[in-house]
Amino acid sequence: MVENERLRQEMRRCEAELQELRAKPAAPCTGCEHSQESAQLRDKLSQLQLEVAENKGLLSELNLEVQQKTDRLAEVELRLKDCLAEKAQEEERLSRRLRDSHETIASLRAQSPPVKYVMKTVEVESSKTRQALSETQARNQHLQEQVAMQRQVLKEMEQQLQSSHQLTAQLRAQIAMYESELEQAHGQMLEEMQSLEEDKNRAIEEAFARAQVEMKAVHENLAGVRTNLLTLQPALRTLTNDYNGLKRQVRGFPLLLQEALKSVKAEIGQAIDEVNSNNQELLRKYRRELQLRKKCHNELVRLKGNIRVIARVRPVTREDGEGPEATNAVTFDPDDDSIIHLLHRGKPVSFELDKVFSPKASQQDVFQEVQALITSCIDGFNVCIFAYGQTGAGKTYTMEGTLENPGINQRALQLLFSEVQEKASDWEYTITVSAAEIYNEVLRDLLGQEPQEKLEIRLCPDGSGQLYVPGLTEFQVQSVEDINKVFEFGHTNRTTEFTNLNEHSSRSHALLIVTVHGVDGSTGLRTTGKLNLVDLAGSERVGKSGAEGSRLREAQHINKSLSALGDVIAALRSRQGHVPFRNSKLTYLLQDSLSGDSKTLMVVQVSPVEKNTSETLYSLKFAERVRSVELGPGSRRAELGSWSSQEHLEWEPACQTPQPSARAHSAPGSGTTSRPGSIRRKLQPSGKSRPLPV
């Protein structure tokens, strides 16, 4: 009874465990050594099956290679048979020709004694006999030549036969080599298959032996259980069924685990995709916000009147040479096109400008950045665009360009023409062009009849404080052909010389002054806008350019004027009461472009090579200082032409000068909306411009 009670308690405990197991059917049997061993055996069996599959694939590849080599061998044998047949036919033909030659030689030898005898006996008899003798000799010579040719042909045939024998021997050697390789590969394949089969059998035997030992232990345990539970057969059957069910669940556990891993991997991949998409969306929003910030910043700069500064980096050319000094020292920010990085003496230096153009940027890309300023000239604003940088950095290329790829100057006038044509139904515009240069602190007219004549910048005697240049020639342009004539005429008069930095270095500051006068036919509103396009001379040091003699004086004057420009920028930046515009002809002439009523843009040209990093660093620092200058918002130059509305405007008298064929250049106004009538007005009473030079 005590034993029965103990067995009943054990049965209840087993039933409780069974219920727990039924409540958790998917839980793995972590404590079962047999399941772990079974999983290891299954893994090893799967590895062996993979190895068998790989060996089968290798065997199929080897069989394919053997089949290919067999096909090649058969093809070679067929070719060999064809060659042997051809050689046999050739040998037979040569033997026939040889027999014919031998027969011919024998017949000739048989006929030779009578001829010799005739030659010796009939030599002195008659001319007829001599002629017959000579013919016989010629025939004999011909037959000997034929015999020699036949011997040569026979010798060639023998050589061909010998070469065919050699080719046959080579082919047979290749066939033997292929057969040996095939046998060797077949042997290796058999050895590998045998070793794989032995490994497989050994693994199966080990697994079978281990399974037998485990099954024996299980049977012993089951026998003990049977002896202890003879009175509990129903419970034992139930436990056996439950055990079989658990065994089936354990067998199906790897499949469940694989499905779970697949689902987890799918969820992880989906989460990664969602994160990537979120990152892309955030990056797109960041770039959009960056563009919006830059747009707002540019609008703020326009409202504040800052001088906009853009940088353009020229590509590395063959003129830069080779070696460490010709390496690229300039890099760009991939996410922000207003940042430029310079590696100076091993240390990176970063600069932030309004826009940075890489060497891949085209002339059209640069022009798109400045065309908004150019079109505002039509609306009556003063605009100044000037290029700054060392010699050879590409200032003249950016401003003037080439015939095939023009720069800002020609593209600006073409844009003005297109805008004028679009507004031709409501407005009447007149576009005039002047070109001047400042060489050795001397202002010269590039479009005049005497370019060497010195010009001076004058104040209007009416006390308005405006500037003009007496004697500066203006041409009225109406088409692209007129533009090309003006540019060609002005370019031939500009001063350029050879330096260490550039073969055609600009030794002066060139100014292209474009004035646009507009009249609204319906309201009588008159607008006057001026566009100054300035190509400054090189900003490098004197020792860098290698200037001597007259070139040295030119460089000194250039550096002096650029230093004066730097002083003006510093005074404007610190908002000093006095700005030293008169320290240089350049700053004095650009006074109306650097004052509060104009829109100004500076193009900094940068050389990317290592040897020019000092000049590049100076140019970029100067560009950052210029960018921080606030000029104030630009004012429009407009006036009403009708007398009925003059009472609402302040009218200033025109500045009169005695020089003919010239226009007056104005100084900065007071910032009001009225435009004085003396701004770049021709002093001739007829009001006509000079004709273009032919």
C-alpha cells in the first residue's frame, strides 16, 4: 500500500508536468541531452549532405571538363586524320612527279650521246648544222632547268612532309598529355569520392553507434520504469504517448526555429528599410531646409545690402607643372555649396561664402548666379560685378571668356537685349557701353581714338557731389554683332604682359560700363541703371610674379590700388565715418558701386594647386571681409518725364562740361527714388552716340 501510494503521487506529479508541457507546446526542451545531441547530429548530417552536394557539383564539373577534353581530342584526331590523308595524297603526287622527273632525266641522258657526237662531228660543216646544234643545246639547257626546278619542288615537298611528321608527333604528344591529365583527373576524382564516401560512412557509423548507446540507455530506463509501474499501465501509456508527442515536437523544433528566425529577419529588414527611408526623408528635408535657409539668407543679404561674394575654383592645368606643388589643395562640402576648404601648410582652413563653384562648373552655371543682378539693371538699379584673385586664377576667363564659351560680359549684354525685346511693346530702352582701364594709376579710354590719353574723374560743378569722366567714349549697341565689335576693339587696347604666373597677364584693371536708359511709353516713367563689370589685375605678391623694371612698377601700382580697395572694405566693414575712396583711381571710380545705393557682387577666382595656397588664403580671407560689409538696400533710379507730375519730385540740374562726345558718370546718390538728369547724360546737344568702329 505504501508503494502504491508513492506511485500514485509520482503519477500525479507526472500528470502535472504533462499539463505544464501541454500548456507550453512551443517551448523547447532545453534540459534534454538527447535533443541537443540529436540537433548536433542533424547539423553534422546537413553539413555532410552539403559536402556531398558540393562534391557532386565538383564531379559534374570534372565530368563536363572531361567531356570537353574528349570532344577536343576527337576533333584533334579528326584533324590529324585529315592532315594525314592530305599528306598521303601530297606524297603520292610528289612521288608521281618524281618518277616522271626521273623518267625525263633518263630519256635525256639516253639522248645526250648523239647530240654530243653531232656537236663534235658537224661543228665545221655548215651554218644549218650549227643552228640545229644551238637549238639542241637550248633545249638541253631548258630540260636541265626543268630538272633543277623538279628537284627544288621535290626538296620542298620533302620539307613539308617532314614538317607534317613533326606536327603529327606534336599532336600525338598533346593527345598523350591530355590522356594523362584525364587519367590523373579521373584518379583524383575517384580518390576524392572515395574519401568523401569513407567520411560519410564513418560519420554515419559514429552517429549510429552513439544512437545505439543512447537507445540502449533509454531501453534500460524504460525497463526500470516498466518494472516500477506495472500497476499503472494506463498512466504509462499516456506518458508514452505524451513522450512521443514531445519527441515529434522536438523533431519539428528546427523548422519552427527557422520559421521564427525568418520572421525575425523579415521584421529586422523591414525596420532597417523604414529607418533608411526615414533617413532619406530627413536628409531630403535637411537639404530642402538648407536651400531655404540659403535663399532666406540671400534675401536678407539683399535687404541689408551686403556685398554678395561667390568663389570659383579653376581646374588644375598642365601649366601648373607636376610634383607635390601641383597637387590639389582645395576641397568642397558635399552638403553645402557655400563652404570651401583649403589645406594650407598641412592645416585645413574653411571659409563660408554665398556660393562656391567647383572646377566642373560651366560659364552658364556662374552666369545663372549673377543674372538676377544683371536684370535689375533694367529696372533702374546700379549693379557692380568685379572679379578678384591672383594672376592665372581665371578672372579674365570668367568675365570675358572665349569666342566659343563667352563670359559674364557678353552674356550680360545678350540677356539685356533679350529682356529689352520682351518689354519692347511697353518700354523703349537704350543700351550704351563704355570700356576703360586703370594702368599705373592712369585712367584710359579703351574705346577712344587715342587710348593712351589720360582721363580724370571729376565732380559736377553744380555741387551735387556726383562723379563723371570727361571724354570717356560711349557706343550705343543694338545687337550681338555690336557687342563683339566693342569687345574686340577694347581688348586690343588693353595692357597685357608675360609674367611667371601667366603668359598673357592683365597688367591693369579693366572696367566695362553698361548704361540702360528706359522710358515707359504709357506713364512717361524714366529709369537709368548702370552695370559695372570689372576685371581686376592680379593680386599676387611682387616676388611671386617675378616682375622687374617696368613690370615691377606695374605690380606696385596694382598692389597699391588693391590695398586701397582693402582699406575701403575695412572702413565700410567697421562703418567708419570717412571712407578713403580717393586713395586710388580704382576705388574712386567704383565709389558709386561700393556705396549704399547699388547692388555689388564679387567673384573670387581661386587657384587650387599647392604652390598658390598662400595667395589663395589671402584671397579667401579678403572675400570673407568683403562679404561682411553692409551697404544698405539698393535704390531704384527712376523719374517721371511728364510735367504734370514734376511737383511730386525733386529735380536737380544737369552737370555741364565743355567736352564733346562724352557722357557724365554719376556718383552715388542720396538713396531717394528720384534720379538726377545728369547721370551719364551725353553732353552733345543732339544726344546721339558715336558710331561703332569698323
